[in-house]
Amino acid sequence: MGPLKGIRVLDLSRILAGPWATQLLADYGATIWKIERPEVGDDTRHWGPPFLKDPQGIDTAESAYYLSTNRGKQSIAVDITTESGQAIIRKLVARADILVENFKVGGLEKYGLDYATLSAEHPGLIYCSITGFGQTGPDAGLAGYDAMVQARGGLMSITGERDGLPGAGPQKVGVAVADLMAGMYAVSAILAALHHREKSGEGQQIDLGLLDTQVAWLANQGMNYLIGGEAPVRQGTAHPNIVPYQALPTGDGFLMLAVGNDRQFAACCKVLGQPELAQDPRFVTNRQRVKYREQLILLLEPLFRQKTTTEWRALLAAEQVPCGPINSIDQVFRDPQVLSRGMRLDLPHPVAGHVPQVANPVKFSRTPVEYQGAPPLLGADTETVLNWLLEE
């Protein structure tokens, strides 16, 4: 049984940040009631191709995007713009521990489903609101989307090839990381609020903005600016604070080298047949290597081109120098380590027979992650849940 068995979550969110959070809660054992618009459902159901295929190889209505973030949930088709729909939601709220929503600020107030209204009747309710810019501030009322938040929150300014090289310019990350990180912050905040309620009996509202989360997880790059006074710039694959820590060309591709300390650098130089580099005053410490980054990389590049990526991996691993290949997604799902960790699984699906999933990475020793079911068909659980409400 998952650690959140018995916890009930009313999910009024759609797209990615909210559904990512509630999928994690489902993996941990919570019951998730996913509220969807009748006939339309979550917008991401239509974000394809690709779509899941049935046993005859014909596209179903289930998009890969939707399938990536909605497993383990019960889909209930309810029109919250109607009085009857609002009554259903209020009945579910009375039986829920947590409500997750990502409507615009004030968007649920006109339906009587805002925090102030619901918490007055249910003071133990944990109400998580995920918006683009939070519940306050001059831009609180604006819609927020991942790409614009990656841009405004500084991430794109430090992502991409450095200026002066081919292909230079700001880039967004290849997945919607602002949304995903907001979902992760939402889960940790919800768990903290549950712990507080366990002690006090009090629920609360969680106000989570995508822009805030993006600024928060600038991490060392944000602190580099706050301490150093200079805005970080794009470095391509290179690390701003550690050298050599970047992709280097090999005889047949690229190798991601991740030298994290002076011992590893000396070992790397030994493998390269150039042990004297580790004694060069320009490179003897990481502080110096950062200062003379360009000179060092110019020396390393021709050396790494002398062998293949596979050969360098074996040689460097023998000396405990961290490095790795730059895998394409298909290579990721063939990686022996990924396979051994069970990161790819299949769940039974009512239309396709089965649906592939990317596993939850958390390994609990006593309360293992449980996969309660495939991402549901639109409205698949409406009748079951509504009948249960009538019986309560």
C-alpha cells in the first residue's frame, strides 16, 4: 500500500503542472478524482500526434501527452459551469483532503468553488492553486505558459550555445520544465500541509506561481548573480562553476565529461596520457581551470578525438572519472541501467490492450509506489463515483 493510501484528491487542474502533481500523488497511493469537461476533457487529450494505437494499429483518442501525466486517476466528466455540476464538486470537496486547481486568479469564485468559500465549510481542506504568476502582484491575472515562463524567469538566457559560436542564442529546455517543477513543488507543499493538518487540524491554501518556481530553481546560477554581481550567460553544455564539465568531441561522437574535483582532473589527465596538465599552474585547481577555461578546452579537444566515446568511457570509468554518452531518447530506453531500474513499464488499457509508461523514480523500502491504473478514458469513472456519492 502506498504511503498516501486513504488520502483523497479532487483534481480541477489540466495541462501539465497540476496533473503532474496529482499523478505523483496517485503513485503514492492517493485517490485522484480528475474533473474533466464533458465531451472535451483535458486539453492535452488532443495534443498529438502521436496517439496511442489500438491492437489493430489504428489511432485511439488518447494522446501521448495526456498519457504521460494522468495515470492512476479516476476521470469524472462534470460541467462546473452548471449548478448541478457545482453541487457535485461540493459533495466531492466534502469527502476530499486536497483540492488542486490551475484556473486563473478568481476563476473559480464565480462558481462558489474558491478557497474562501470552500474552506469556510471545510476548514481542514488543503487547497493548492497553481497559476502563472501567483495570487498577488501586478501580473497575477495573466495566463502563464511554460515557454514564456522559461523566458521571463531567466532559464532561456542561460540555455543554449554561447555567443559567438554557430547556433548561438537563447533556447528553451526540451521539456516543459517550469510546469514540471511547479508540479514537484506542489507535491512537496501539499505533503507539508498534510503534516501541518495532522498536528493542528487546519487546512490552508497553497499559492504557487510558475514564475516564482522558475526563479527559485535557478539555484546556483541565481546565486552566482546575487553573489558575483554579473548575470550568467549561456555556456552551451559547459558548467559555469566547474571545468572541465561539458560535452567534448570524440572519434565517433561526443562524450559528456563531468570532472567534479581536482583529483578527478588529475586522473583524467593521466588517462589522456598528459599527466603534466594537472600540474600546470593554469589548471592545478578548479578556480584556475575556470579562469583558463578556453585554453584548457582547446588542449583537451584534440586528445578526446583520438578514441571513440565507448573507449573513453571504459578508460575514464576505470579511474573513477565521471562521464557518459549523450543518448537520444530511444537509446535512453535501451540503456541497461534504465532497464534494470524498471523505468519503463506497461499498464493494462481498455482500448489499446496496454499502454507504456515511464515509471516513478522513487523507491520506497516499506510503502512501494503503486500504479493504480492507466490514464483513464474521458469520463470513465463518472457513473461509479456519482453512485458512490449517492450511497454515502
